[in-house]
Amino acid sequence: MQTPLELQIQTLPDSPGVYQYFDKDDKLLYVGKAKNLKKRVMSYFNKVHDSGRIRVMVRKIVAVKHIVVPTESEALLLENNLIKKLQPRYNVLLKDDKTYPWICIKREAFSRIFPTRNVVKDGSEYFGPYTSFKTVGTLLDLIKELYPLRTCNYDLTPTNIRAGKFKVCLEYHIGNCKGPCEGHEPLQVYQNHVDAIREILKGNFKESLRDFKKLMMDLAAEMRFEEAEVIRQKIETLENYQARSTVFNPKINNLDCFSIVSDESMAYINFIQVSHGAIIRSHTMEIKKKLDEPDAELLEIAVVEMRERFSLNTREVLVPYEIELGENVKVTVPKLGDKKLIMDLSERNARFYRMDQMKQMKIVDPDRHTTRIMAQMKKDLRLPVEPRHIECFDNSNIQGTNPVSACVVFKDGKPSKKDYRHFNIKTVEGPNDFASMEEVVYRRYKRLLDENQPLPQLIIIDGGKGQLGSALKSLDDLGLRGKISILGIAKRLEELFYPGDPVPLYLDKKSETLKIIQQLRNEAHRFGITHHRDKRSKSALQTSVESIPGIGEKTMVTLIKHFKSVKRMAAAPEEEIAKVVGPAKAKKITEYYKDKAK
């Protein structure tokens, strides 16, 4: 008989460990770790969860199993292993299980050095894994330029070499190999080169540079200048590579840096490995969220996973906030200095990777991209529903003259230009932005209600608290307050004001939500100012031309098309005007401007 779930939870220990949730069919739903098993498991049942997925999972739980471990760091390792092995339905997905290339130094006489994707436990040394074969190729090309190594797979034991079993190949004749197969190169000299290569692969260039410089000076002292020049070129190659690699203080030695950037559904964790002031490896991992996990929890999972995958044994790890990795690893949260620069670089890499993924998604799956943006806006702006239909209002006037307003419409985060509307202010005299906003908002939504048109989920007012308050009056008059979300955006600091809240909301300047709001605001301003200019120009034109007795609108248009401006027309002789509109009208126009000039 199944023990009641409440009793299972009450009997959990207060120790660190890993818990597992099962459904009625005994299928594993979720694996988690906890510093205190009882408190952590009870927290799932003692509060209302914002995430729908968590609520669904909690309803399915009928059994809880647990494994007690000595420390929280051991719980983290065990959780990571169980997730990878069992793949529970509600745990995050580590979307990165491909094999990576390594550089192998073979354990044998006259060690070969080559790239491989397979790690064989035969005592050979493996450096990596590297995140791309391009990096591996660059390193091997550098090594090949510096040290002549064999590429054959002969068994070069002393006995076989003495017996003369092998002959030198083309690589020897073109200078890429010193011919150890025939005994032309001693084993100790060859292995010294391998030791130097080992240090280069670790990111330490000092030993090789020192040895090359000493050799160059010795050759120059012996008047062997051509050979010294070859060594000088190798030094230059090594220094150029080091200059490209070293981006931080060379005193910073052997540390790993992890950073995280996340959105509603995914988290992106970037990893940078630094050795002797040089970045020797960088990689970004994607994690698919299942239960709206916090960034700190996802970062712990990713750090453990990547340290295991890339065989990392560094004693210091840089992270954006404190996480538990065990007693043998120093966790540093950098605040300034070179380590903070490394953290900033890692975060920048994670953001760029996320941007690339978003661009690809926008092309490959635009509906998914739109859904993600709408969900992000709903969360950032604290809205009850996704803002699929947004309208933005802006006023334009100069000292109260020719006042107009504009309404622009975005649907699914994109401009819907066929729904844009201009408004000529009818009831307001003089420069009164507040009254103008109240009028146009009332007119806009009164018409939508009369015509039974769909209302927006969000209204954005270009302006601060005053304009927002005026718009709210109109919504109150129409009975729409509370049915449509509304906010105001103030230009200077990009402050977002909500009704009844004196404290503005500040969004991250790089957030997609703020960018869409800024695009709406700028589009409303552009649309409104264009209409205002057209109205102002038309008014000036009417003042200059239509006031001439006997000259109508069609004549005005014809004259302006020909002369390009009122000033040119006024200065034109009567004969030239007569060619365009006839002698009678030409006479009226020239007489009007003569009288005006007196």
C-alpha cells in the first residue's frame, strides 16, 4: 500500500541530499538537490507557484524518494549525474551532448601529437576538449612551425631503430621531420620538444620563448646567421600568437569563468578558461528551462556539467554570484580589476550567443520568436496578458498651432501600418498636451467601441504622469479602466509610469521589451511629426496663395508645381505666370503682390 504523500514529506530528514518525484505510474518526474531535504520538498506544497509547469508537476506527484549525502556539493554532483542518466521530464535539458576534439600526446617513444575525438585510457595525455576543430588546427599549425615532429605511426623503439627497420620519408627531406626513425634525432632532444609543446598547450609560452632566444644568441655567436634567422622567425611566430591570445594580466593563471544570461525559456552559460593571462578555451552551453528555475540553480548545474565534461581541475572559479562547488574549489565573485574584466567578457559572449540564437529562431521559426517576445514583455511589464496588440499615442504642435496627434499600432511586436491613425485636435485651443491627449484617447476608443472593433491589450502614452493621467480620464469615461493595461514613457531616463504608482519602472537598457517600447514611441513621434509638418505646410500655402482674390485651389497647385515655391512665384514676371495660368489670373497675382509690397 502506498504511503500517503503528506506522511512521506513529514518523515524526510533535515540533511543534504537529492530528492526524486514520481507519479502514479511510478514514472520519474523531477530530480532536485537540497541543503535541507525536508524544507525543500515541503516548499513545493506550501506555496502557490507562478509557473504553470510547476503547478502541473506538483499535482502529479504521488511519491517522494531521497538519497542523503554528506554535503551540499556532493548533492549537486549526484543530482547532475542522475539527471543525465535518467532524463526526468521536468528537469532542465542540457542541449549539448556532442563529442569534442582533443589534442593527444601519445605515450610512446618519440611521442606523436595529433587531434582526436576519442579519448583512449592508455596513459597518453589529452589536452582539451576544444569547442571547435578550427582552434585545434590553429594550435597544431603553430606547433608544426616551431618544432619538427614525426607524423608516421612506426614503433620507434631503440631496438627497431638500431636494426634499421625504417627509412626516412618525404617529411624528412622537406625539413618537417628530423628523422628519428633512422636515429638522426636523439630521443632526449625530441622529448624536450614535446615538453615545450606540452607547456604551449597549457597556455605557457615562457619556456619556449626563453629556449628559442638562447638558441638564437648561441647560433649568432657562432656566426651561423642563417640558422639564427630561422629561430628568430619562430620567436616572432610564437610572440604573435601569444599577443593574439593574451588579453589579461599574465599573472592570472589557471582559472575558469562562468556567466549566465537567461530569458523565459532558455539559459545560456558561457565558460572561459584562462591560463597565463590567455584565453585557451571558450564555450557556451544552452539549457532549456522546465520549471522557471532561478539563474543560480541553473549556473550550478552547468558549472558541474562543464567541469566534468571538459575535465577541468582548476582550483579557482569566477561566477557572478555565490554557488556551492565543494571545499576544494575557491569560488570568487569579482567586483573589479582584471577578474571582473574576464567576467564581463564572458557575459558579453553569452549575450552575443543568445542574440545569434534569437536571430536564427526569428528566421527559422518566427511564430516561436514572437511568442517568446510576447511572454517576455508580459513578464517585464507585469501585465495580466501578453500584449499582442499595442497602441501608442503622441502629440505634436508648435506653441499650440496646428495641434495634431498620432496613434500607431503594433501587432505581435511588429508595426501594423494599415491601422495607424492621425488626429486633428478639435476641442483644445492653445498648447495643452494634457487636454489633447484626453481628447484623442477618448475619440479613438469611443470609435472602436461603437464599431465593435477589438481593443488593444496595452496602451502606451508618450509622456510622463500628466499625459498618463489625462489618458486615464478618457478610459474612465468609457468604462475601460482595468480592462486595458496602460503606461506612460518619459523620454529622458526611459521611465515607465503606471497608474497610481509614483515610482517609475526602469527596464534594462538592452532588454527586448524596452526596445519594442522605444520603437513604438519613435514610430508614433515620426508619424505624428510628419502629419504636423504636412498640415503646417498646407496652412502656410493657403495663407500665401488662396488669399489672392480669384485664385482657387487648382490654380494654386498648378503654380506651386511650376515655380516650386511661393517666393519664386511672387518674383516671377507677369508674362511667365501667364504662360502657366493665363493672362487674366496672371494679372490678378502680380497686382496682389505689388499692392502687398507697397
